[in-house]
Amino acid sequence: MRIDKYLWATRYFKTRSMGSNACKNGKIHINDQIAKPAKEVYPGDRIRVRIDQINYEIEVLDLPKSRVGAKLVDQYRKDHTPKEAFEHREFAKLSQEYYRQKGEGRPTKKDRRSLEAYTSEPE
């Protein structure tokens, strides 16, 4: 089975073309080698996929006939992704939050003035 089709069937990508583009961009490795979209996958192969700044490490257990349900995915792959990768993503989300809550609208004049005071050089 092709790597782009396997990643689509095991629900790592929403479409096959997204999996194919990830291969073309060098985000997918099979047994520590960069994979092209047509590269064949066999049981026992180790796949590394980079999605949203997380390196997923997958071991192929079996090849599905077609796209499988979310509950059946674990029959076809074993996930070896370290827990630290997911924790790192949570820290990144927290660091991107601003002092204003989302949905509060545009900054006020007071906010703009305080930002200018903070970023301007002291006289």
C-alpha cells in the first residue's frame, strides 16, 4: 500500500492529497528515509510523520483495505510518539495566548497608549 494512502486510511490526513503533499514536503520518513508519495509500506515499517509541530512515530502492524473508523485505527498501527511531544504543544498554545481574552474585540486607546509607552525608548 502507498504511504499516502496508508496515512489517509489510518486517519492521519483528511485527504490523500494532503498526505501526498506532506510526502513531497519531506515531512514523512519511512525507516529513517524520506518517503515519496508512491513509496510502499509493509507491516513492521516505522513511519515518522510531522503534523502541527509534533513528530508522530508509528509502527505499521497491518494494512487496511480502505479508510477505517477511528475506533479501528489501533488494529493497523502502533503509536510510539513520546508524551513530551504533546506536552510541548500545550505549552506552545499557552505561550500564544494574549493578555486579552479572545473575542474582546479590538484594543482600546488605553491599550494602544500603554503599548506605545512600553515599546518607546525612555527619554
